Amino acid sequence: MPKFIDEAVVAFSAELRGLEAQEPLLCAWRYQGGPGTGTGNLFPTLLRILADRRRARKALEGPAPGQIVVAAYSPLSATWGTLAPILRELASRGEPAYLLYSDQTRPILSSVPHRGAAHIMALAASLPIAVRVRHLFAARRLARSLRRVLPPNSDGGAERWLEWALSTRAAAGPWLKGAGALAADSDIEAPRMALFGAARAAGVPSAVLQHGFFSPHQFPLHAHRLLTWGGYFSRQAIVCGLSPGSEVEVGCPRWDGLDALRREPRIPAVREAMGGRPGRPLVLIISNAHGAEVYPRHYTPFFEGLRNLVETGLEVAVRLHPVERDLRYYRPHLPDSITDALRTVPQSLSLHDALRHSDVVYHVFSAAALEAMLLGVPVLFERGEEGAEPLTDLPGNGGGRWTGPSGVVRDCAELGTAGEARGACLEAQERFLEGAFSHRGRATEAACASLLRLAGRPA
């Protein structure tokens, strides 16, 4: 979750444009910035560099000539859920990818076919200690420049992530030489940004796959291409800072199966596990409450609306975000009596199970809203306080409906039960989906074809 609101990103980006042109890795402050700064103490970092070198293999196996390299950094469904079907499709076409993994994705590598793999940190660790130390001092100079522009104590410990990124880029250039293409689910963090910078310098084409809604935090793009879900999302990316012509519309691979899932009958036991009762609408809250401090003008009315739903007696279930383990992000904003009355969706139920067994969705802003629409569930977006900039224009384009604390109870009751209003909402959502998504149900094939063309292979 980014630590700066969109307006701050736009403002600071303008001030940092010159510095970022000199060193593109500084762009990672948009996502990695936040509480924390350098301590001035070199000793812990030097110890880490020494430990990295001791663990490093003498020779790091690289990709085969022409092989596609995929950086699989995050295990979350939004990211791994996009990469996994692509990796399987590439292997089925006789083009298994080489994987760069993290500590988080190491346990799930065996679930996808691939040929060759390395830990992303092994690239930096393979460098001589003297080179790492040189990068450390360069990182300290860059971090000082960053701190002159950003608010106090908000660079997120830039010395640390800049040193790692500088070293990763230096090692990745020769390592990637000869690869067919590089792909990842984002380039918003310094290490992945470094990979794309190294690929560009080595003449290796690269692509980022869309994994959620776009915002100014994600631009400028450091890869050659951005594979988007469709025309609506390409336009959104350009508004946020993408250079026109960099987009390729392929659809969303992780949602290829949702049209078929939508036609399957509901399972009463699943609905009961979520707190649903016969004859009463079940409201599903898609939680991103860990971002409440970043978007207070939207979450303050959202919590008020949630309180109104509970006090009115509507059935409410909260689907926690993967980084949320309980309702601790709700307690500072709601009375204990309200928080204690909230039921969380059992972890054994997938997001898609939770969505298709609910009657209406209420949330602030999440790509899961699109999954709800694809599964035929009406979606309500919290508009935010009067004068607050909307976080999305989806409702204005037919993708769901705006609501607020004073109307959310009425809207949930109206859209959560069969009737003219629900039917009209679902029809509008379907029209939006038809125009917004490319290759619906066939996105994995389209994404693979795009990557193969990028690598100079037959698609």
C-alpha cells in the first residue's frame, strides 16, 4: 500500500523530475517512501552486504538465450494469480520461463512449470563487496537528495532500497544479456525497477502486466510495454502518466474463468458460513481498511456507512485484504459494539466464493469490484466526503453505483434483492465490462502471444 496520497505524488513528482531523470531508481519513492529514514550508521548495512556475499553462489545460473524471464515477486492473488496462468500457458507452448523469485514466492514455485530459477536478491549478492560498498555510498548521496524534497522522515529508508536496487541493476545487465524478454507484475519497487533498467540497457525488451487499478504511484513506466486489461484501463494509465503507444490490451488472465463460475449454482452452506440468512440481502465489504490513513476523506464516510448498515440490522460480512489478519484497522474508527458485530469471511473461502455468494458489495476502492461485476454482483462505491476527489470514475461509466453514509442502507436493500433496480444495475455493469475488457475469457492466450512476440518468437 503506497504511503502518499495521489495529490502528493503529483506534487513531489514535479519537484523531483530532474533528479529522477538522472537516476530513474529514485522513482521508487512513490511506493516505497513512507515513515522511516536513514540512520547514518553504516555498520548494519555493511554486515548485511558481507552476509549476502557469504551466502552467494560462485556462479549464478542465468536464462538460456532467447528465454523469457519472469520476475515473480509477490504471492498475492492479484499478482501471482496473473503470472501463474501465463507461466503455464508458456510452458504448454514449449517456452517455459526462467523465474526470479522472492522469499514470499519461493514456496509456490513448484506449482508452475518453469526452466531455471534464481532468488532476486542473489543478483546483488553476486557482486564483489567493494562494488556493493560503492553502491552504498552512492545510495546515501541519492537519499540525501530525495530527503531535501520529501517531507521529514518519509523516504522509507531510501539508503537501504537504493543500494539494493543499484546493485541489482549492475548485476542484472550482464546476467540478462541474450534473454528473450523480461516480464513482471509491476515495476513500482526499486528492485524490479532495477531489473527493467538493466534489461533496457542490455537491449532486452520488457513488459509489465496490469494487476490492479492504475494511479500516479505506478508511473513513469520503466518497462517497454504495459499489458493492460483493455481500452478503459489503457486510457486510465495514460491519464496517470503512461506514454501513449506503450500499452498493449490483452485482458486479465486471472479472471478468464469467471464467466463460467458465474453460471454455477450457489452453495447454501457457503452463504451460511458468511453469515447470510434466507430471504435477507447479504452485504459483502471488500476490505482495504489498512489504507484508511492514506485516504481519510473516503474512509471516514465509509466507516460511518458501515456503522449504519450494522445498526440497521443488515447482514454484513467483511472480506479481509490479504495483508489484514483481523479487524484491527476498523477498531480506531468504529465503536467496539459495531466492530464486534462484524463477521469476517472464513479464510477457507476464496474471494470468488465470497463474492458470488453475496448479494451486493460495498467498498471504497478495489479491483475486486471488477471481479464482483464479472460474477454478476451489484457494486457500491463509497463516494467520499463532499469535495473529495473520487478515487475512480467507474460508477460514472456504468461500473457500479456511488453511495454514501446517508444512502447506503437504502442502496444495499434495493440492489441486494431481486427487482427493477438490481436488474438495471447489473445491465449497466455488463455494458461497462463489454467495453472495458479485451479478450474476455481468453486473456491468458493474448498475454502469452504478446510476450512471445516481444521475445521475437512465433505467437
